[in-house]
Amino acid sequence: MSFDILNIFESAITLALFYLFYKIFLRNETFFKMNRLYLLSSLLFAVTIPFLNINLGGFSNYFSSGDHIFQEILGIKGAYYEINEVIVYAYSGKLTWTTIFKYLSAIYIVGVIISTMFFVFGLGKIIIMIWQNKPKRYGKYRIVETPNAVVPFSLFKWIIINPGKYSSNDMEQIIAHERMHAFQLHSLDLILIEVLVILFWFNPFIYWYRKSIREIHEYLADQAVVENGHDHIDYQKLLLSQVTDNRFIGLTSSFSYSLSKNRLKMLSMIKSKNTSKIKIALAIPFAIVAMFFFVNSVDFAKANGKITNEVTIRSQDTLNNIVKENDELVYFNVEIMPKFLGKESGAFRTFIQKNLKYPEVAQKNGASGRVFVQFDVNKEGDVKNVKVVRGADPDLDKEALRVVNSSPKWEPGINEGEPVIVRYTFPIAFSLK
């Protein structure tokens, strides 16, 4: 698994696609359990798939030799990967992708810290409320009676309610509702979504995911209360009496959340036909596209798959993922890829960016272009056999070789439990303004 600020934005895009699908095709269906499963599974898929390193090379090779549409898609994907090349400009002050990502990373971390503070503050208020009001045992649940003006809510086995605001009949229905939240483990869903809100605080779709998951929880609890024998009309009147939509904290299940209109509508709505479940299969193409386009997207180009419009850094041997040179096996993908300073290979890009200098002679001569550099990380973690496989200018080529040769040791790649030689090929772009 690798991590890069680029992965964060890829997850945001995937979240948006899956949520829009839910909004258009599934939101108005009464298959609440199915919708809950879709929201949770698509959420987990969207936030994990861009961080995974899975070799889809064989899949890409199969389509690249076939249909023209897939060739176009591969071309788009190749252009997308260009963002990962190292770009060096001839004068200081020019924004590079590395610089932009550095600032974005700093802003992202500040947002995570602020979101975490709000989460901890809200959770602390709940803990204090439970601690100050001795819970009463109610089967395997705990009723926390508080004089505070709060909307009834639950968190795991604790049900918090102000008994002075409700009749005994209303109390019975409210507690039955909150017990359904606890029984169906809705708090686990809410903790998951709150953690993801912290990590993806900048993405509006994560908040809509949170709202939709809470709505589904309320629909499920309402449905269970009515099906367990409580009077349908009395329960609807109780919903109408709840005129507030205040919530104590995001990770609690609140009785009056997503209040009257939608919940009353779902209670009285005719159940969806079973054939409507087929709609969920339409999400499969979204998952395939996300896997094909975003998996392993932060690793810089390696010799087993990087194609440009000027040069193909690939041979028939590399398609087999292994070549033999000087009685040594050289790999292009292994079970555990080499790590630069304990991090994924993307960190090496940052090292190159910081240490590379645009040669003054090349600037004077107006030389620019991409230099494709190949190197091996041997069994000891040393960078060896550095060479230019396609040059742009002698001075630029020389500088590219210098900085790659200055690399510190890597952690060697591992295949079948043994350290092996792993080969990389990637572009360094020199650009004159």
C-alpha cells in the first residue's frame, strides 16, 4: 500500500461517483438493508482502492492490443500518470507538482487536526454526560436519564433521554427505536463514517454519505419498531411531535434525526419491487473503472508498463516481468517492492526533485526535454546500473545520472522471501520558461 496526496483526491473522485449513483438509482428504494450495505461497501471501496498497489499490467496488455476504445482509455490513463514525473524548471520560484502537493499536504493535515478536535470534543461531552448521570439497566442496554435539553440518542448500549419531555408511551417507543439502533450496530457505521470525515474533510460527498447513512439507520429503526407491534399511527404522531433536528455529535443515532417528512414518507411508502434490486448491479462498471484507472497510480513509471508517444520503455522480456543479465535475475515487479528511506517509491521522486539542478550550460543553450533514466535496486539496496535509455541533451543527461547515482540506500525488493534485483525506469523533465 502506498500513500500520496494524489491518492486522497482519487478517493474523493471515486466517492463522488458512487454517491451520485446512490442518489440517482437507490435512494428512493425501500430496501434499506441493501442500501446500507451499498453505502458502507462503496464507501470502503472508494477510500481504499487508490491506495492499493495491484499489478493490472496483464489486464492492460490484453485490452491495449484490442479494441480502439480501450486504447483510448489507456492513452488517457497514461497521460494521467504523467503527473508523477519529476519536473525541473530553469529558474526558482516556479511552482512544480512537488511544491503544489507540499502545500496541499500541509493544508490537508491542518484540516485533519481541526476535524479531530471537533470529534474528540463532542465525544468527550457524551462521556461526561454518561458519567454524571448513573445509567439504569434495561436488559443488556443502559438508559441514561439526563435533565439536559437533548434529543434522545444512542451510542452502542447507552440510550440518552430526557424523561421529563415525554409521556410513558412515548418513552417506550423512543427506547424501542434506539434499541434497534444498538441491536443493528449502527454505532459502528457512524464511527467509521466519522473517522472518514476526519480524513476526507475537504470532500463534500463524504458529508452527504454521512447524511445518507444516518437516514438509512433511521428508516431501519422506524421499520423495526412498527414491525415489532407498536401502533403505526401513534408512532407517526410521535415523529411529528419532534420539531428539532439538533444532534449531539455525529457518531450518535438520534431519534429525531432526518425528521418528519422523509421518515413519514418511508413508513407509508409501498415496498419496492424485488426487480429493483437489479439496479445495484449497475454500480459494477464504476468499480471496474475505478480499479483500472486508480490502482497503483502513485508509483512512478516502471519498465513493465510506461509508454509515451515518443519512446516505448518496454520490451518483450519485460512483459514477462523478469530478465536475466550477467547470470542474475532482474525483476520489474515483485511481491514487496523496494522502499526508499522506508517509504514507497514515490518518495524517491521527492528526493530527485530536491537535489536536481538545471545545468547552466543547458539553460544558455536552450536545452530542454525528458530524460528517461533506468536503474536497478540490488539485493543490498544499492542503486546500480544507472543509465539513460533515452536522452534529451548531454548536459541534461549528465545531471539526471548524477542525482540518481547520489541516491541513499533503499530497502531491497523481496520475492518469494528472498531479496532480488528490481529495475525502474522513469522520466525527468527539464523545462525552460
